[in-house]
Amino acid sequence: MRSALVCGAGGFIGGHLVKRLKSEGFWVRGVDLKSHEYAETAADDFVIGDLRDPYLCRHVIDRRFDEVYQLAADMGGAGFIFTGENDAEIMHNSGTINLNVLDACQKRMIRRIFYSSSACIYPAYNQQDPDSPNCEESSAYPAAPDSEYGWEKLFSERLYLTYGRCHGMDVRVARYHNIFGPEGTWTGGREKAPAALCRKIAMAASGGHIEIWGDGKQTRSFLYVDECIEGTLRVMRSNHRGPFNIGSEEMVTINQLADMIMDVAGKRVEKRHIPGPTGVRGRNSDNRLIYDTLGWQPSQPLKTGLAVTYKWIERQTQSNMPLAAD
Ligand code: NAD
């Protein structure tokens, strides 16, 4: 039986990845600081532990897994990674996880390991124009990410690729672009734009209002989680180490994203713009390399995934509504 280790299995993408690997017949071990908040884990073995601890890493990497997926990271939406307040923890925590996991894999002679990097590694100078951002893989250098989160991801990409070169490991690297879907963080300050907007719209009265950080004219693209998992497996099982973008090329403004969510919700609310962290002005995935090399591209439009995600978040808001005062 093939075996896989998913680091960050208690998180959003890791939880979906475990389900997919189980459906393919893998024996799966998950590891995370916490259990999954929104679903029972499908993993055969789930270890609660801190991957910053090298002993824990050696303990969970105790066999030659056929596939290791390293998704654990200290991350969140703009409210967490763009304020600057959490930068030291982000760099220390994620950097330490990556150093430890990779070293334990090398000592256990694991060959194939996937690392989830991010679109946040791309230089800020190529993302100032909301209409034509450049996120082609080869444009990553000269490096100038706009956040320390992005710098750590860039360092860790290089770390994985270097282990591949120096230790003969088959490392695979993908740069995710704004992944969204059910069973992800939707409240608490670490949620990203699609989940935050779904929550705000679900909780607003029809004809009421929601708040949007900035002018809402910054552009992004958003990829539904099932598409991300398919892209991840294609990269992992290919003969190409990457880095590859895994994202959508359907670029929208944040205002348009809010309008699309209102459409699927069947509700209109006013958009009020307030000051807040927004990140770069424009960002879009460039899928030419992954499509030409692996034939992967998203199979569904943004709105299809938004409809499923909105329904899930709407249910969460209803089951988490504070009780009316007596
Ligand atoms: P997530 O926060 O839901 O999952 C990350 C998981 O890592 C969490 O469950 C967290 O508890 C765990 N973790 C953090 N520190 C740990 C530690 N010290 N030991 C063990 N576990 C630890 O995030 P996600 O959206 O599922 O993202 C998965 C990966 O993809 C991350 O590396 C993230 O940086 C990357 N990524 C995600 C997106 C996105 O849009 N979701 C975009 C780009 C890159």
C-alpha cells in the first residue's frame, strides 16, 4: 500500500488533500498543531504535534513515505500577514518547520516531497498595475516580495530545490494563488478575502452593508480547492520539479468578487470601503508553464466554487450565531 505524510493536515488545503489521498487508496498520516476544526480527519493516523520541534519531525517521519506534502505554515489573510505585527513569528515558525521537515526527510531517505509556496513570492514591482500584473514563474527574480511571508516562502523554495540538487531528492514546488473553498478559515482574523466576504454577506441583512478594506479595485484571482488538489498531485507525480503556478487566470477586482458572491447569495448589500491592509494592486496566476508542461488548468469558473463555498459559510454563520438576548 502506498503511504503519504501530510504536514498541515489539520488545515484547509491539507484536510482536502488527505481526503483525496485516502480516496486513491493511500495509507495517510497527518500531522498538525491542532485537529481539523471543521471536519473529521480522513487520515489513518493523525499526530498532534509541533513541526518546529526536530524530535517531533523525526518521530512522525519514521518510514520511507512514498509521498510527503509539506503544507504546514504560519499563515493567514491580509489582516495577519500584511500588518507587519506578526512578521517575526511568521518567518521563524515557517522557516523552522521547513528546515526540520526537510532534514528529517533526507535522513529517512525519502525521495519525493512537495512544498507549497505562494504567489506572495512575486516581486511587488511587477504587481503595481491592477490590469496587467506579471506573475510568470521566471519573473520571481530580482526578488522583491511585498511581505516577510513571501520572503520566507522564497527562502524555503530555494531550500527545497537545494536539497533536491545536493541530496538527490525529487522535490516538487508549486506557488498557490489564493485558494478558497469549504472547510477553511472563515472567521477569527486569519481568513482570506473570499471567506471574509462570504461571511460578511451571509451575516448582513438584505439592503444592509458590508465593509471592504481599501477601494476594492485591487485585482486577484481565486482557485477552488478541488482544482488546487488536482494541480498539486499533477505536479507531485510529474518529472518536473517546478516551481509551477497553481492558480486561476480569471482575474477580478475585490469589488467584482463581492458582487459575484452577492449573486450566488441572492442578496444585495452596499459595499463600504474602509482603510485596511490590501497587499499589491494587481495579481493574477500565469498558467502557461503548468499548462504547457503538465496540461493542467482549472476546469470550472470562479462562480461555481463561490456558490459551494458561500453555502458552507452561510451554514457556519447560522450554527455559530450568538443566541438572542433574553
Ligand atoms: P492553513 O492555515 O489552513 O493550514 C496550515 C496548517 O499548518 C494549519 O492547520 C496550522 O495549524 C499548521 N501549522 C502551523 N504551524 C505548525 C507547526 N509548527 N506544526 C504543525 N503544524 C503547524 O492554510 P492553508 O490555506 O491550508 O495553506 C496550506 C499551505 O499552502 C501553507 O503553506 C500556505 O502558506 C500555502 N498557501 C496557501 C494559500 C491559500 O490561498 N490558502 C495560498 C498560497 C500558499
